Amino acid sequence: MYKRQALHRLILILAGALVTACSNYPDSPRLTLTSVDGSIIEINENTPLTALFFFQMSNPVAIGAFERIQNELDESIEIVGIAMQVDRPPNIASMQQRMIMIPIVIDEGEIADAFGGIDLTPVLILIENGRLLLHQRGRLNYDAINAFSRQ
């Protein structure tokens, strides 16, 4: 158990060093998104540290991650849920009202395409100030994501 914790700490330190060393992040696409509640979300050079979480209602792994994301990510990271094109607005609105207080945008395909094409979920993209910091597919590594909030 102790060896596993020590290895975990070492990985976090190395990940932090790698993040610091890689200061030349690619540009994030500039987007104007409208959430299901009508609020406007700008993704541009002024965007604070934000996690875009792509999910599908039919994917239990993605829904499980979506249910945990509010508690697992550092509170300084803003979260925006991106429902994939296959999801219908009534299902998303119902989900948001009963369990998630994260703004949700329904993608008609252009958001996923702007990030190089996303067809499987879950996917988390971390951006800040117009830069793409992290792109995770599948099981989320919350420690790696949260490492960006400590910089």
C-alpha cells in the first residue's frame, strides 16, 4: 500500500514537471456555445480553466463520470457538459434538473469536429486562455486534471 502511494505521488510530481516544461500548448478552437438553459459560453483566449466533458446518455461509463465530476475536480475548474449529437434535448434537460448543476450544451456535431472529431465518450478536454491543455478519453484521471489548477 505504501509503495503504491509513493508511486502515485511520484507520478503526480512528474506530471506537474511535464506540464510546466510544456508551455507551448496548441490553440483551442474559438467557439460560442449555448447551453440547454439558454446561457452563452465563450471558448476563446479569455476562457478560464475549463473542462469540456463530452458524454452520451447511452454510455453508463460517461454518465457515471459525469455524476462524479463535480466532486472530483478542483473547484477552480469550470465544467461544461457537451452532450453528443445522438442525445435529445428533453433527456438532457431532465438529467440536468435531477442530478447535475453543470451547464450542458447539446452538440450537433460541430463542437466534436472542432476538437478533431470525437465519436466515443467519455472525453474530457481541458482548456485555458485559448490553449488546449489536456485531452483525456475513457476513464478520467482526476489527479492529472487537477494538477493544472495548482499551477
